[in-house]
Amino acid sequence: MADFDIPELKEIPEIPPLKEGAMAHSKPFESKPDFQEPLGFPGELVDNWEQVAVEKLGELKGKFRSLQVFLDSCVKCGACTDKCHYFLGTADPKNMPVARQDLLRKVYRRYYTFAGKFFPKLVGAVDMTKDVLDEWYSYFHQCSQCRRCSVYCPYGIDTAEISMAAREIMDAVGLGQKYCNEIIAKVHKIGNNLGLPEPALADTLEGLEEEVKDDTGVDIKFPLDVKGAEILLVTPSADFFAEPHVDGLIGYAKVFHETGASWTLSSYASEAANFGMFIGSYENMRRISRRIRKAAKELGVKRIIFGECGHAWRVAYSFLNTLAGPWDFLDPNYPVPQHICEYTWEAIQQGKLKFDPSENDHMTLTFHDSCNVARASRMGDKPGGQLEIPRNILKTVCNNYVDMPENTIGEATFCCGGGGGLLTDDLMELRVKGAMPRMAAYKSVVDDYGVTNLAAICAICKTQFAKVLPYYGFTMDQIVSLHQLVGDALILSDAPGDDDDTDDEE
Amino acid sequence: MSALSVSYALLFYVATLIFVIGVARKIWIYAKTPAPLKIPTMPAPVTKSGVVLRMAREVVLFASLFKSNKWIWLFGWLFHMAMFLVLARHLRYFTDPVWWWVNLIQPFGKYAAFGMLIGLLGLWARRFFVERIRYITGPSDHLMLALLLGITITGMSMTFVAHTDIVMVKDFFRGLMVGSIRPLPDDINLLLHLAFVAALLIVFPVSKLLHAPGVFFSPTRNQVDDAREKRHIAPWAAELDAAESGN
Ligand code: SF4
Ligand code: SF4
């Protein structure tokens, strides 16, 4: 099935002996001028790239306090060394968070610190060379920016910030990553990651309406570009097509239908994902975010709600106000933006939704906390709501729910292995190996509690699991959307004679 | 006045100057560099007082490190807390009359030196015996531990083995504080101890010891989780907004 060794699933956490250079060969396809230039980056490696890289590093450390403080503060205590799923899965020591940071830190030290300028050997400072650049390209594309390391570092050093800066520097010298930059170019041009234009989107949504009508007998709408709607739903474009994502979208539509909400999608801002974050580009992230502002204004909506997507929710929850605010033209009674889980959970608490959880009785579920939701955002008004609310919903709509081991969920959650702009086929080995800790945790509840399915609220996690589950002896359909479970258990009050469609799973 | 006393006096003036200016400069840089995005590691406090509490748990209890690795926590915490006691005890060489609370902790401060020693040895041993930590350890990491251990051992041998003329030492430092150079005992333990301390002061602003001010500026630990309630924007980012008109 693969031309690399698939890690064995053992008790976690197991710390492997180091295998130096084990993943030195791993690197994603390089970007092309066509994908670089629309983002404001040079098409190919510029002549004086050493100088440009060093200057860019200087610029970034003056713009981002995180970078400046993190580059100075690491004491090499080693506390983070066994926390990265890519290290646990590959055993390559450069995938230990501190070692990954050091790839950038050694250049910072050489050009920007007294010790590195005068005693480079002593503090491990090196010149910016092609070898260094190649190593950056490889190992900064082996970080999913999951922030697990930052939870455990005594100074909160977040390797994600370092990876983002390194990718921004590489883009500045003309060495971009194809997967991310091609996608971002599409968003700038068309509005979504898939490059799906308005007519195709309208077509797809119409098809969904028919499908749901056949299924439930109810006219559930998937409105597009409806001016004056109350809610603008911004969701990852994978929700329009991919399995199991689309079942989630159907779930949101059913919830909106049942609460009687007036809502719409936008063909201009038809993407929740924001890969600008992955490449560390404030400017690109901002440009993508501002499409949402523009759509909200043009449609005259009062609220913005985001669909299931991890990094999109980070950008939405933590950055949207900064990047595209202020939101003073929206209804001040609601936070901007909201997560679909916040909306659903509130409707449940208000008694607006009725469920038949036995519809999901053929499954025993567990929940995968997506990194960007768990460690980089919140839901509700209390810290930790991002961990509780999805579980509360799941326990409402399913009878059989079990958590994975404590040290693999919540703030300690293991990444799916495909986040941070690595969800591309040219990084398959990395993705499979990086999924090992999560797969091991999943296997433990499969073996011990008969868990059959894994629910997630992230488009990247869903795609990644659908791909890697089979490598570990599971099936791709074991990954489900949270709102698929909501939609399946939801009792539609205007459903025609529903006697025959409730118990067909027996 | 002996050449020795004069050179130590000068050494301490220079070292202190480098330390104060160097650290102040770094703190200034950290403070003026904007944090353009809200990046607290979640779940995070939603109020300022919550952040103060979180930071206190980090710097007093090393809460994240405790979560992370019990051995590093044990040795690291032991070393730091013992060091603070020992440093506080050292205030007696700079104050006259000695503050009451410094007298109070005197006995604890004396024996805390053993805590420092055990902590340092434990941390150093891990640099040799744990493969992952050996991999990330560079020459400067060994040197730093050697320096701290040097300070600890020379200090301890003055407390517990061969006392130095401590009245004279105190007079020397009280003198430095008012700009007068007074004689220093020429005791090898003392001279080494002081030389190591001066070296530590000098390297502090250019080394990983910057973690001490750094931790207070770490955005993942010191930010309030209130991104939706309050618009957070850096000056350089606000300029991007201003450059666009209308929307
Ligand atoms: S952010 Fe995640 S992927 Fe990156 S180094 Fe840290 S633990 Fe590893
Ligand atoms: S836990 Fe933090 S300080 Fe310790 S080695 Fe890792 S990044 Fe450095």
C-alpha cells in the first residue's frame, strides 16, 4: 500500500529512539511563478536570496513579538522534545519542536545576536546557506502548526509561530510551497480553495436540496447569495463536495431549517479556510478574510457563522476581528463570528431541536479535538467551551459516546497529521506517520470500548482521516462530521408521515 | 589599595553596567515589538486577573513544565527556587542594618545551596543521559551549567568549609555602592565565586538566560482570550487598514 514503513500502533506515549535524517527526504512540491506572483511573492528563487532571507527575518522579528521572544527564550530544557506527533511518528530528531526551532534560531543568532556573531560555534550559529534553506524547506513543512509543543513549554514557545515565520521568509525569497500557494491564488481569484465559480456552486447546492428532499421529504433550502438574510454561513468549500464533509453541511441546513433561521451562503466568500495563516502571511490572511467582510456588507446580514473547520475557526475566532473588523454593522447581540456548534448547542438548550439519538445507535463514537479548535480558539463564554460544547452536542445526539485517553484529547490533543498546509499527496509518508499517535489513541478505544467511528469538526482532519485510516487497518468511512450525526438524529417537525424512516437501521 | 581589589571593583562595575543596560535593552525591544494577533495557548483566561494568575502559576510553580516532564520540573524547580532563596540571603551583604526578613530566611538560604546543587547536577545529567536532550544540547548549554555549578560550589565551600572574611567582603560591596573601592580578602574561593558571578552578569543579556524576562512577554501566556469582544490591532497592521478607503 505504501513505499514506506507504516508505524506500528503501540501503547502511547511511546518515545522512539532517534533516527537521524529519517525524514530528510520529505519535502512538498515547490510552487510555480503563476502561484507565487498573485500572492505578492517572487516567482522563483531571487539572486541575492541569502540577503533577502536575513533581512526578512529581521523585519519579522520586529513585527511579531512572539518570534523575537521565542527565538531568545528557549533554554533547551527538552520538555517539548517528545510532544510532537511528527517526532513520535518519524523518530527524526529534527521533528522535535526545539530542534525545528533551532533551524531558524541558528540563523537568527548568526546575524542578530552578539554571541552568534562573535562565537558562532559556541552557540550553534550558522550562515544562511543553500543547505540551511533546503533543510528549512523540508522540516518547516513537517510542522502542522498544531501548537501542542506550546502547551508544554515553560515559556509557551509555540513552534507554529516559528514555522509560519520560516515559510514567510521562504516565500519572500521565492521558494514557496505549491499546495498552499496554488490554493491561496484560487481564493484571491475565485473565492474558494477549490476554484469553484458561482454557477457551479449554485448547481451543487440545488443538487443537495433535491437529495435531501428525496431523503426526508422536507424542503430544506441551501440558500446562496440571498440579500437580507440574517445569517451568513461561511464554511470550508470541502463541505460542498467531499465525504464526509457534505453530510455535515446537510446537518447545518437541517438545524437552520428547524430553528426557522434565515441564512445564506455567499459565492464571493465561499470559503472558510484561510491558508494565509499556514504560510505565515499576515497580508494574505487579511486579504482572504476581507472577502467575508465584503460579502457580509453586500448581503446585509446580521450575523456570521462558521462551519466545521479547525484552522478556519482559529482565524475566525482569534483573528477575524483584527483582520477584517470592526464588525459594528452586524447585530451586537451576537459574538462575531460564531461557530456552528455554538449555534446548535444554543438551539438545543432553548429546546428548539428534538432528536432521536437511536438513529445513531449503529455507531459508538469518539471525538477528535482538532488542534486549532482546542488550542487556538474558544466556543461559548467560558474557557474550555471549545472542548465541552462539541461533546455536549454529541452526547445529545448519540447514545454511545466514549472519550479517547486523557493525554490525547483536549489541550493535549494529537494532530490528525495533515494540518498546517500539509494535506497534500506529495507529503503522504509524513501524513501517515504523523497520524500514528492519534491512530494509536483511537485504536485503544476501538479495542477497549468497541468504538466504531470518529467524529470531527474540521475539514482537514476529515480529509486526512479518510485517507490515513486505511493505512492503520480501519476503513475510511469511520470518520464522520459532527453535524452529520446532528442531522441524522434531528427530528424534522414538518416531515411527512415519518413512521417508516426512523427505524430502518435496526 | 591592592591591584586585586581595584580590578574586582572595576570588573563589577562593568559587569553590572552590561547586565543592567543589556537586559533593559532587551526588555525595551520585547515591549515595543507588537504582538499583532491574539495567540494565547487555549484554554486561556478571559480576564486580565486570570492572566496574572496564569503567569503566576508559570513563574512560581512552573505549571506547564510540570504538565510536561516531572524530572525536568523537579530539577528545574528545585534549582530556581533554591537560587531565589540564596539570592535573597545574599542581600545581607548589601544592606546595613540587614532587613528583618533577610535574617529570617538566613538558615533556609544557607541550606538552599544544596537544592541548587542537586538541581544543577540533575539537569546536567539529563544532558548526557537522555538521548533527545543530548541531541539538542550545545557547547553553550554545558558552559552555562558549568558556570552556575562553579558559582554554587565556590559559594558553598565558603559557607560550609572554609569561611572567608565576610565582614570585609560586605565592606567591599557596600563601598562599591557608594563609589569607593575598599579591600577585598584574597581568598581563592571568594575570588573565583565573584569572577563567575561577574561572568554570569556579563553573558546574561546575550544568552538563553533571557528566558527570565522573556517569559513575561510570551504572547501565548500573557494574552487575554477576548478576541471577539475587543479588536486587537498592531500599529503596522492598522496602517494597512488606513491605506484602504471605504470598506
Ligand atoms: S506545532 Fe505541532 S507539528 Fe509543529 S513542532 Fe509543535 S507539536 Fe510539532
Ligand atoms: S520546552 Fe520550550 S524551552 Fe524547553 S526546549 Fe522546548 S522550546 Fe525550548
